Amino acid sequence: MDKLFYTIEEYIAQFPSETAGKLQEIRRVIQEAAPQASEKISYQMPTFYLYGNLVHFAAFQKHIGFYPAPSGVEAFREELSGYKNAKGSVQFPLDQPVPYDLIRKIVLYRVEENTKAQKEKNKK
């Protein structure tokens, strides 16, 4: 990836239409679940930010990577067991349906987690 991206639109536009459509739908799901989050590019990936990074996502040759932080993966370990995952990441294969409802649940969990952490920080 030689080109630097400054917006999520630019990032999504580089992909074939089928992949771009899945990325656009992931973005829409995240926007609905976290309307107060801002969008940015971080680590050259689409990122949603709310009191810190909320989630990132990115497309690769055979999968879409979803990065909800280690806590987001751990909290949904059972639901994510059918997907390749690591400490803070999950891979959704491009040749399978994307689990948008699960992404929504994880984003809602991360919104709650980041909001709670911010409230705790504000108390100090």
C-alpha cells in the first residue's frame, strides 16, 4: 500500500465493488451503533474514535480485519470462535457473509467500555 489515505471514503474507494460494499456496510453498522464516534484514518485503516480508539477495520486479499481491541474480542470469544482471531483482531473471510449483527454488538460493547472509562477518568 503505497498511497496514504486521509478519509474512509478514499480508503474504501480503492477496493473492488464487492469488497467496497462490505466495507461500506461495516462502516454504516458502526455509525449506527456509535453515532457519537468520530471517523478518522489511523494506522492507515478506517477508525472510529470515542474517548480513544473504538474499532478499526481493514480489507485484505482474502478477509476483512476487524479490530475491536483485546477486550472486544475477549467479550465475544464464543461468537467469534468460528473466525480466525487473535488478541485484538478478528478475520472475516471475504468469501463468507459478514456478521454485521455481531459487529454491531461488539461496537455497542466498546462504546459502553470507552464511555465508562472516560467517566472514571473524569472523576479523578
